[in-house]
Amino acid sequence: MSTKVIYFLVGDRPEQAEFRSDFPADDVKDCFRAAAEAGPHDILKLYNIKGNIVNISQKLDENTPDTPYKLEVVASHGTGTLAEQLGFDIQDVENRLEVLEKKIIVDSGETPGVVYELKHKVEHFKEKLESVEHLSWLGLFKEVVAESQSRLPFFRRRLRKSEEEQRRVLEKFNKIKHVQLTDDVREYLRKPVFDNWQWEDAEMMLLMQQMYIDLDFTTKYNIEMPILQNFLFEVFRHYNHVPFHNFKHCFCVSQMMYGMTWLADLCSLMGDIEVLIMITSAICHDLDHPGYNNAYQVNARTELALRYNDISPLENHHCSVAFQILEKPHCNIFKNIGHERFKKVREGMIRCILATDMAKHSEILNKFKSVVPEFDYSNKDHISLLMQICIKVADISNEARPMDVSDPWIDCLLTEFFNQSDVEKLEGLPVAPFMDREKVTKPSSQTGFIRFVLLPLFESIGLLLPKLDEHIIEPVRKALNYYSEMAKAMEEEKRKKTENDKTRQANGEMPKINSTNGSTTPAIKQNGDAAISNATDKKVVRTNLSMSKVGGSSNVRGNPK
Ligand SMILES: [Zn+2]
């Protein structure tokens, strides 16, 4: 019986597996599972060099080190009951500490350092418990999993940043946090053409710090620099390792919000505190995103959907995490603004972050459109609507950026979508067509999204803030034109191929294919040319958006890129 050697990558790490071709498939799977250090309930995905998923079995085609397969762990089913298994409740310890802290604050007026230290230790220990599958050699993990049959997937632990990474980024940030940025960089930071891909995590934190300084918030709202730095680091810590909704996305949305602030002079038009709310909301708006959208949360009945009763589970969670961070005195950038102002900031941030749920898109946009003709900057309701629109624009603004900046984001988004739809297929859950690697095509999806969602939103804000037109609305029109041209070209290519095939079939040069449904959609490569949706965010309702509510805007102007 022959022996096979299979070369594959786990992340960037090359591995190779050797097994006989008569090995049971389960043994082969276990071998790959061990290489990925995956738990027994994790889902493994193996991609061939073309980016297609292949079955992990003894029948795998042999390859060479130059054509490795790629192995990914896409999800883990957690236990949630580990603490119970260990005989005590960590949550209880946390609660008791919190009560103790409050009591001490009441008695002495401030929290002593020893309580912070205790809290930190509890948090640290809790994280260790939550990632205990890495200690599976102790046998603990397997035992607990076997007893826990919860079908609710739980992704957070695996997505979280490792302590090593946190330490590394914090070290770097500590080294550079006092660096004075040049005028050129500060100027560039105000432009929508800013290229996020050039900056590391610690540098992005420094840039965000500069936003608060240059808007004069640190002075006006007495934000102490160490507290701002702690806040930004905590924010960084709470963005997950997911392909799209990560810390880079947080930075991009914040930077676009910041750019719009300068371009349209929003501080003068709307007020400083409103801009403070919008920038901070942008920074916090996707905190702890698990990489699976609201539709998944609801369909899979996840912990978040249960907690928030299916009502914007993700956005409620992002917002809750934001205020949990701000609740820590050493991270509370609003601690010197006074009670009334804090109330206003909290209300505003909740409204802004919840507005990023695309399920609310039409409702918010229609309300905004109805007030634009008589917009009154002294009307609180009008300002509140404009704030929601601004953060929505910033959130889906990738297409307003230069192509070399926006294009990689499309791959990131697709990877996240495809991960989700793969898991949905495995779990027997509904799959949205725009997330399905078998159905999505780049240009048609981009065209539809830009034409029916993005452009109406951007043009409506352009009516009120015409200064944005040249910088962020015109580029979107050009992107639409570009993708429309691409869609036409692909359509033409498909037509030619069909005709050619028919001719060859008629001439007996190729076999006839019995098509049952008339579908000619090809399988799509993960990073291939035909695979794209769009660079939006929160796609829950993309398929629900009524196409008829928007008039056709087929006369798109601008040159193809
Ligand atoms: Zn977002």
C-alpha cells in the first residue's frame, strides 16, 4: 500500500503529513487536527492551491512543497461551563470584587491599587480558563467538551489577541506614544485618500491619539494623555482577529470620520461634543466583532442573540463593550467632562453605534432625506440624524478610497463572508447568496451595492455637505462606473464562451452537459477574480434592501479606473 506525503500550511507555518492511502479518513482528519492544534469540536477547512475547499481524507491528491494546501480552523464549539467543572464560578468572584470595590470607593473616596491588581488578576485568570483548549494535553478540555453538548457556537476565545501580541504592541506603543508627528503626516491623516495598509497597530493608535489632540479635545474636555492611551490600547485589545471587522477597519472608519470632520468643518457646523461622540463611536463601533453577522447570530441562536433578543445583537454588543472599557477609571476619557455631559455622550454613542446596523439603513436614510431640504443645525433631532448618517457613511466608505487601498478590503470582506457561509452550510443554517462562494461575482455585486446602497447614502449627505462631493462622493461614482464596465466585460465573455461551446458541441468537439437548472455560475476561488461582494459592513440586510426604492442611476458618469 502506498504512502502519501501531503504538504500544507497552518497560517504561515509549513507542515507535512504522511499516511498510507488505506488509512481511515478519521485518522487522517485527526492528524490535520493535531497539526492545527485544534480542539475536537473545531471545524477544519482545507483549501487546495486554487482556493477551493477539499475533503480531508486518505483520498487527498498528493502535492509538492511548492503547492501546499492551506488549513484553517474556522470555528470552535465552546464549553461555557468550564468554571463550573473546576468547582467554582469565576463570574461570582468578579461580582464579589466589584461589590468590594464599590464599597471601598464609598468608604474611602477612591479605589486602592490593590483592588485594581486583584481585578486584573481575576481577568487574567478568566482569560486563561477561556482558552484552556490549548492545554488539551492535560486532558481537561476533552473531558469538559464531552459533557457539554451546547450547540451554540462560541468563537470569541480563539479570535482574541494573544497575550504575547498584546505585550508586543503595547511595548511598541509605549515607545512611540510621545512621538511628535510631522505636519505632513497630520495633514495626510485628514485626507480620505489615507492609506491604512502602511501602518502597524501601535502606529494606528498613535494616529488616533493625534486625532484627539488636533481636534483640541484633549484640552477642551480635559482628557488626560495616559488615560487616552490606556483607552486606545484597550480598544485595540478588544478587536478580534477576523478578516474584515478588525482593528484596521476600526481605524479606517475613525479616520474617514476624522477626514469628513475637517473637510466639512463639522465642529463648527454641529459642535465639538458631537464630533467627539462621532469619532469615539467610530473607534468603538465594531468592538469584539466575532466575524459572523447578525443573521448568523440569530439563526445560530448564539449567546449574543439570546442576550439581546435578536435585536441588533452585534451593535448592542459593540456598544456594551465600549462602555465596559470606559467604565474602567484608568480608561475613562470622559471622566472630567461632568455628569450631564457624560449622559449626553453616552446617549449619542449608543445612538451612533446602533445606527451602524444595516437593518436600520432605509429607516435612517429616509428620515434624513426628509429633513435635508429644511435642515436646521439648531434642531437636536436633525443633528442626531446627521450624526447617524455620518457614522454610516464612514462605516461603508472603503469604496471612496483609492483603488489600491479599497481593493484589499474586498478580499478581506469576502474571506469573512465565505468563512461564515461555510460554517452555515456545515451547521445547516440559511446562507445568504451574497456570502456564498458558489454564487457571488465581483462586479455584479459591487455594482448593485454601490448603486442601490452606497451612492444614495453618500449623495444624500452630499446635498447637505457639498464639500464632501469631490473627495468622497465622486470617487464612489467612479468606482460604480469601473465595476459596471467590468460586469459588462464579464457578461460578454460569458456570452462568447456559451456560443463557442455550442458551436463545438454541434461539431462534436466536446461532450454535451445535461444542465438541470440552467445555472452557469462557476465555482469561485477564494481570492479569485470572480469572487467579490463589496466593501460594506454589517451585511445582514443586504439581500433585504429593496431595489425598487431607488431609481435607476444607470447614467453613471466618470471614467473607468
Ligand atoms: Zn464597521
